[in-house]
Amino acid sequence: MLEYSNIGIFGKMNSGKSTLMNLLTQQETSIADATPGTTADVKMSLMEIHGLGPTRLFDTAGVDEPDVLGEKKRAKTLQLIKECDLVLVVIDPSTSNFTYENEIIGMARELDKQVVIIFNLFNPFDDDVIVQCKEKLLAGILIPVFSLVAVDVTFRQPLIDFILANFEPDFKPMPLLPFVDANKYYVLIIPMDEETPDGRFLRPQALAMEYITRNWAFPVAYRLDLSKARGAVNESNTEKERFQRFINSFTDKPHAIITDSQAIDIMSRWVSDDILLTTFSVMMINYTSKGRLAEFYNGVKALETLKTGDKVLIAEACNHSRVNEDIGTVQIPAIISKRFPGVVVEHNFGREFQSNSSLEKYKLIIHCGGCMISHQKLQARLRDLRQVGVPVTNYGIFLSWVQGIAALEKVVNPWLFQK
Ligand SMILES: Nc1nc2c(ncn2[C@@H]2O[C@H](COP(=O)(O)OP(=O)(O)OP(=O)(O)O)[C@@H](O)[C@H]2O)c(=O)[nH]1
Ligand code: SF4
Ligand SMILES: [Mg+2]
């Protein structure tokens, strides 16, 4: 899977942020204009920077815009700092008050982000002015500084060289399925119904297929009829026999089964203990969080202390079309209202997460697999939740917990307790 570095351009209005974005992308990605507040929202551009690899470049609104609208833009801009690997602070050296720049730098440093300062020289300045600016900017803190003229394209390559010299991308390799061994079989349980999209696997299924194949192992997809498996005894037995015939048809037993979380109630009963069992949702959250599955596993314990009036937030990281038996809007709320009557369920859909102050009211966050968001976005969410002390778990872990402690331990075992 492609790893991107997130580089954000921050600063006051009219400092030349959009011009810098356009300089880097070599086209008019953002509107640059002398009107203060031209950029109203975060603007993202994907690009490949030679030597740096795939990059998400973000242009932002100026943080010094007054009034209510300015405050909204500012909140969104500051929120983005959390998702950046590198923060570029653009400064017009003729400016004399660095309160806003210092705020950005302070916040970025607090969040352990890499920071560089770009002086955009609207007019020729002598070195003294730059030296004075540096002194006013968080005195004593060493931050790499570069001066350029953003409207002059000859500064593009020197700027890129400066970024390459001063930025270390975080490309910690993260195996999708660390327990996969060459020459072993891996079964993917894929229940399909009339709502399942034609002509393609879902992203986590396709990623698992690709990963297993790339690692010289053998992925095998199995379509489970969930309604039969959960149906009347006769039907359920027939479906179970079909599954067992399938498993017994392997000369070498499958090493692991990765199931759709919705089928964990069936799979936790049907899969014997000599085969590893986990879910796509657990796989994805471990991958996107860069190996922080233990946090989601520990978070599920918060369910044991839920009481009437407590609030639980179900967080879905994208706005996919929701079908009748949707996990986040139907299945999990139904389980919660049955197991924990009086507990209030709320939802957060899409890429934007709630502010810390509104997260505080929840006793637990139940997060989806996060297969459509960047690891930086998920890490930012986890950081916010740690800050407000709210535990987080995940769909796959929650649905396994519902089946009992044995099922829960089984699905996290391949990650937390294997090699
Ligand atoms: N002469 C000169 N003009 C510049 C330079 N950089 C930007 N400008 C101009 O300054 C104005 C503001 O630049 P923008 O890139 O829109 O500034 P911004 O920081 O994105 O501003 P907001 O979106 O309002 O926050 C535009 O008219 C640019 O053409 C520069 O290096 N030299
Ligand atoms: S990001 Fe979350 S809600 Fe969207 S498809 Fe992936 S798991 Fe489902
Ligand atoms: Mg702009």
C-alpha cells in the first residue's frame, strides 16, 4: 500500500502559502490573490517529490483572519497540524508580530511534528531583517530556515532540496498480516448479499489478497451464506457441513482465517483452535494505526463499566452508502441497546472528527476499520482520545467481545500474542 508523507503549509493571510503550494505543484492548484483570506479551506494535492516519494501537500487558510468565519477556518487549519508529518511555516519577513507563527510552531512541536520556516521575500531584505525575525520566533529554538521568493520558479528545486535535507519521512514498514508464512493457505471469509458491489472485492479484502499473494502464500476466498448459517437448525447444519467440507479439502490445513467481522458469531464457533482466526476490521485498524491494536483491545474493557445514561460514540471514517443491516448504524446500536439498556449511542461519520471538548463526554469510542483514511488521520484521532482520556475500540474487537472472551482473545491472538 502506498505510504504518503503529509506536508502542510501554514502561516498568516497573504504570506504566500498558496503561491508556495503552486510553486511546488507547478500548476495553479490554489488560487493566489492579494485579497486577504483567499484560501477558505484546506486544499490537498497529491504529488510525487523525487527523493521523497508520494506526498500529500496541504494549503491552508491564514490563521489570523478575524471574526466568526476566520475562527472556523483557523480551527480547521490548526486541526490539520495534527495530521502533518512536516509543518512548513511561511512568513513574510516584513511582519513584526509573530504571535500566530509562534502558536503554529509551538503546537507543532508539542505534537512532535517536524517544522521548517520559509521566509517569503516579497521585497529584497538584508540579512539583518531575517536575523531579527529569527530572534523573535521562539528564541533559542533551532528550526531549519529557508528564504525564497515564492513567485520565482527558480526557487522550486532549492526548496525541494531544503525539504529533503531537513525532513525525515516516517515510513516505518507495517505488515498488513504479520503472521502470514510462505506456502501456507489463508482463507478469506466473504459473505455476499444483494447489496455487495459487483465486480470487485472491498478494499480490505483486496489488500489481504494482494498481501498474501505477494508473500508467496495462498489466499482462498470463501463465500459464506450468513443468513443460512444463522438460520433454522437444518439450514445452519447444511451451511456448516459445506464449510467443513471446504476446510477438510485442504491437504495442509489453512494457517489462518480472516473473516468479515459480521460473521464472527459463526466463525468463532465453527473454526477449530488449530487455525488462527481474525477479522478484516482488526487487520485494518492495526495497519492504519501502525500497530496500535493493543489500544483498541484494551479499550473494549470500558464496556464492562457502562451504565445508564453513559454515551458511546460510533465513529465511521467515511461516508460509504449504508445498507439495511449496516454494522455501524444498525447492528452495533442494536447490540448496545440490548446489552446495555439506557446507554446512548451517537455517531460521527466521515473524515472530520469531533473537537476534544466534545469527545470528553463519551465513555467509549467504537471505531470502524478505518480502511479509507490515512494513518496520519487515525493517529491524530488516537492522540486526541488519549489526551481526553477516552478509550477506543474497534468494530471487529467489539463484535468479538460480544461472542465472549474466548472469541475476543482468538481474534487478537495473531497480532498480539504470536511471533
Ligand atoms: N512580489 C511577490 N508577491 C508574492 C510573493 N508570494 C506571494 N505573492 C503575492 O501575494 C499575494 C498573496 O499570496 P497568496 O499565495 O494568495 O497568499 P496566502 O498566504 O495563500 O493568502 P491567504 O490565502 O489569503 O491566506 C498574491 O497576490 C501573490 O501573488 C512573492 O514572493 N513576491
Ligand atoms: S473507512 Fe470505515 S466506514 Fe469507511 S469503508 Fe472503511 S471501515 Fe467502513
Ligand atoms: Mg491562500
